[in-house]
Amino acid sequence: MKKSNITISILSLVVSLFVITACSKDEPTEEEPIVEETGANLIDWKRTFAVDTLWFRPSFVGETTTNGFIILGTQPHEPRIFRFNNQGDTLGQRTYWSYFDKETNFRRGDNNSFFFLADNQLVNINDRGDINWQQTIRLNDFNTCSDGGIVGIDNGFTENGNIARNARIKRTASNGTLMWNTELIGTLKIDDVTEISGQEYVAVAAYQELNGQNLGTLIKLNNQGGIVWQKAQSGQLISGNGSGDVLLMQFGANATEDAHHLHLIQLDRNGEEQWRKTFSDATLFYEGQHLIPNGSNGWLAAFYTTTSYEYNAETNIQVVNIAKDGTVLSDKSYGKTNFVETDRKMLGLTTTSEGGYAVSRVKEILAGNDSLRIELIKVKP
């Protein structure tokens, strides 16, 4: 196993090459009747609204201080948000005009703030959509930490996909200031990284040269970015529960199975497997979307099942609430749609202060193939 070099750098105070501005307007919500279901996790309400572009991706939903919701997503080159009250009625929307040339990632911050990342800009906004601050930092993806900062991925791929250098994991404070920057020698691409406690982080790497072979690897780091251990383990999404435990989502083609399987694998802080749950169907393909803590030391896992990877194939959303010991607390599907993408930006998932959760998704393409209907679903505990 090769040792890793740790490079500590200070985020330069460079004036951004562009300035993010915003415009907002109100639009009415197109409501659907409340759908009640039997059993655990009753649907509280459903709402739908139209978006005037075919390319909007509602990749994040979060709860606000007033128990309303904010949906953050992206359309080509433009981050965009929609705001709702606690009954799902639209309060307004805002688009952030810029010259972004990459997809935008969104996460929840602390003190009712939210992050989005685009074109090497980390932007923090409040739940009204006002910009609190922005920092220049090169990242491909990130997750938030318990102190309000982030831990992020800087992969070793150039814009055209060629391998240019080793991947890095970066940690920032709550104001975006860089705390540490760890280079992972021999690691070319990291799929996900998470905080598993206030002092520990685990990343899952898709491509790492370990003993002369490229394979999936788990990498644990301490609170200074130092490597604690590395272990062979494939997976795509990873989430900590705040007490040192890790849940890994593994799906799609790999060395042993095909895309008709999805695994949830629980690991302790030493990377040892504790249990796993497998979802499989020879007639379906599984595509993981989100893996987040459920607020009770367990996790919420959201994924698609689809009959085909062809455009316009029948697609279903499934959300599983699973306890720390592997007990499935609920397993619910939220209806079929005929719109499918495999970029993991079609679905948002968040916990609510009531102990339930909310899902946002693309429901359908509207007539004319030039706009979408987005659905927001609030689920009771």
C-alpha cells in the first residue's frame, strides 16, 4: 500500500471571474388532491408544479425554519430554487445567472443555510435564497459536516475526462475557509465522502491503484486529513450516522454482479461489515440516488428501479428507512414515471423536523416535450 502525501494549502483570496446575481418571481402551485395511504409513513400531502424547461434537475430538497421546503436544482448553466410553505404552496422561485459550465451540486448547511457548488464556486445561501457568501474552491462533489463546514472531492480528471493527477479530499470551515487538503496517491476518482463522526471521515474510491490493481477502496481519514486505513471495498454512495457507523450503497455493474442488484452495507468505524440488505429483481435495473442519516442513528436510502436504461422507460422511486441494526422501518414506492436519467440529479430527499421525510422528483414531461412537472411529497413519521 502506498503512503499518501498531505498537502495543506490556504484558499487564495482571488476575486471571482464572475458575479452571481439573482432574480425571483412568484408562480402558482398546481395542486393535486392529498393522497392518503395505509400502513406506516402515510403521505401527508403531494403537490406538483410545472417548470418551463425540459432540463431542470431537482437534485435537492430541504426543510426551512418555518417547516416549509426549498427545492434546489439546476438547468443548463443556471442553479435554480423553488420555495414552498408547510403545505407545499409555492412562495416563489429564484434563478442564479452565471457562466457555469458544470452540473451543480446542493447540500444543507447549518443555521438554516444551504450550499451549492458550481464552476469551482462554493456558495452559501439562506432559506430565502439570498447569498450569504461564496468561496473559490475546486471540487467535484461534497457533503456537509456537523460543524457547518464541508468535506469534498477533487477528482484527478480533467474536463475532457483524461487522468491528470491524483484525487484529493478537502475540508473547509463553515465560512468556506480551507482547513486541510489531502492528496491520495494512486487514487484517480472518488465517488463519495462523508463525515462519520466529528473527528472521522470515510471516502469510497472507484479507481485506485492498490498493489498494482485498479479497484474500489474505502479510505478513512482523521480530523487533520491523515490517512487512518484503506480497505478494498466497492460502492458508489456512503453516509455516516454521526456516531462512527457507515452505510455504503453499492449498485450497478461491478466485478461480481450486474445492475439488477442494489446492496446496503453497514460498516463499523474500522470498516468491518456488520450487515447488508440486498434488493434484486432480474427484470429491473437499480440506480442509487441518495443516502442520508434519518436522524435516529439510521439512514434513508432512495433509489430508482427501471425496466430499461432507454429514454422514456418506466421508472419507479423507492425510499427505504433503515435502522442502525439493519431493521427496515419502512420501504415505500412513490409511483411510476416515464422519464429516466442516470445522472443522479432527478431526485431530492430530506428528513423533516416531525420525524418523517420529503421527496422531490421529476414526475412527467408535459405536452410539447419542452417542460416538466415536478412533484413534492411530504411523508409523515
